[in-house]
Amino acid sequence: MPVLESDLKLYGSLYMPRNDTDINGGGIDTANEITGEIGEVFNDLESEEEGGPTYYQYRKVFFKNNSTTSNLENAKIWIFSDPESQVTMALESTKDGNDQSENRITPPSGYTFVEAQDEDHALTVPGNGHLENGEAIGVWLKLTLPAGLAPKNRVDLKLKIKGASTE
Amino acid sequence: MSLRYGERVFGTGVFGGSEALEVSAVRTIAYRISPSVWRQASLGYGERAFGEGVFGGREWVVENEAIRITPYQFTSVLRKELDIPYNWGIRVEKDRRISYRYKSLIPFTANIPYRFTLATSNIKTIPYKYNSGLYRDFIIPYSYTGHISKIASIRYSYLSLTSIYKGTVRKITITATPSGQIARIELERR
């Protein structure tokens, strides 16, 4: 059976602290599927008063190929929708990785965050886009919150993964 | 080599090799942006949430000076009720949860300073004054229509809160009139 859309799931990482001090990121947390609930990934976001500092928050999520039989080839990931233009991303260099950052407001070392706002600028999954069944790739997200923003009750950031399934 | 209909020439695909089926998935990450004036502060016993007084400003008769966790929010929502634990009574440490409500923040877009009136629900007004040495400047962050956050320096003071601490005060309402530039803090007895 090929990889189905439902096989490609998004999960949180093991460390997603609700403070600015604890370790952030780490391995995949398959008990924490990201389903679109508010605050699952980014939280405690406050835009400072106008003229104040820009706030950054870093989070790591994982796209996992949950197929038990098929792999994903030429897999690439991009930001499908970023209505506030606040998010950039980077892929972990190894699959099923454990990279972490010092805390949620400190960037992980060795990463360059890019916009990847459409398929043409999508990031290819390391290993020529090969995502074995059962494998996951870490996606670091950087949210930039300038000062003086109007509050938003809900912002839907959408990530897209696309590839070719082998039967 | 002759092939029958549907047979593969090379590999397993129609045109050779294995067939690759394109698959994609979109996953949503939802988040919320709060205005800068949304704060949740942990205050120790005796610390003030706003200004020096329990409810801001200077207290001349300090009988009640306990405020603990004080989540509060100024948004363009005209009414917002939040719980604020506090203590009252003469040296009696007793927690009460009160509902704290900001009502109509629109007038804060007008000129400052504003006058604050403290009143209990039995219409007793606590006098205040400024320009006579009793006032105190402090900062109230707020939002107004359009969700634009600003900071205004609001000057006010009051003489005494003695009487209002002798009842069971559960509700505070801060209101402000759009044109009169008068803000009001109302303490309701229950």
C-alpha cells in the first residue's frame, strides 16, 4: 500500500516548554500529534508595545511517514500558508534527529532559517528526499513577532510535505 | 518481444521502473498573538499590581495590601472578567477571589490625565484628588478600538480605601466615559 495522506503526520518534539528557560526541541514525541489546536506549538506570544523589541520563538516539530510498507521519495517540505508572514523554517540534517536549543527563545545552533514559502522554495528532506517508512524529519520553526502587532485570536500556519510514494 | 496489453516493458511501471504515487499532506499549526498589554504577573504578598495601592495609586490608610497572581488584560473587548485573589481586613490575611472587569477602554485614547473615582456598590464615593500633592503617576497599558496597544500615563490618587475593605468586596469595575475623561473604579459589595 502506498503512503497515504493520513500517513504523513506532524508531531511535536519531546521538549516544548512553556517557559523561556528550559531545553527546547529534542527527539520526536509521537504522543503529541499536532492537530491544529491553538497553542500546540507556539504559545505565550506577546507582541511588545510599539517600539519595543522583536520577540522570537523557536519550536521543533516532526513530519513522520507512518506508512508501514512504503517510503516517500523526493520528499520536500515547505510553508504552505503563513498568513502573518512570521515563520521561517529549517530542516534537521538527520532524520529522527535529537537537536535541541537552549530554550525556546534561543535558536538551535547550526541552522539557517529560510522562508520556504512555496513549493519552488521547498526544503528537500535530507538524503535526496528519501523518507523511509517509520522515519521522521525534524522541522525547526522560527516565529518572529515584531513589536506593536494587533492581537490575533488565531493564526493558522500550514506546513506541507509532498513526495512520491513507492508501493 | 511481444507484450500483452497492460504488461510492463521495463520494471513495474507503465513506462518502466516502479510507479511513484504523488502524495502530500498539509498540517496546521495554530497560534495566538496577544497584545503587549496582556500580562500575567506573579506578585508576592504586599506587592502592588498597579501603582502603590492595592488597586493603584497611593493608599493613605493601608489595611489591605495583598495581591497575588494578577492576570489582567486590556483589549478592545469592552468587558472582561478576571479573577484576582487578594486579601483584605486589618492585618487579617484572608484570600478572596474577586472578579475584575475593565469596561470600555475607548476613552483612553483621549487626553490624559484621567480622574479615577473609587466607589462601592452602595454608591459611596471615595474622594480623590490630584494637583494637590496626593496624586501619583503610574502607567496603565491598554488597548483601544482596533486592537492598538498603547501606554498612557494616568495620574490619579485617592484618600482612603478604609471603608471598602470592611465589607466583602468581590467585584471591581473600571469604566471610563468616552468624552468625559473620567475613569471609574467601582467596588461592589455582595
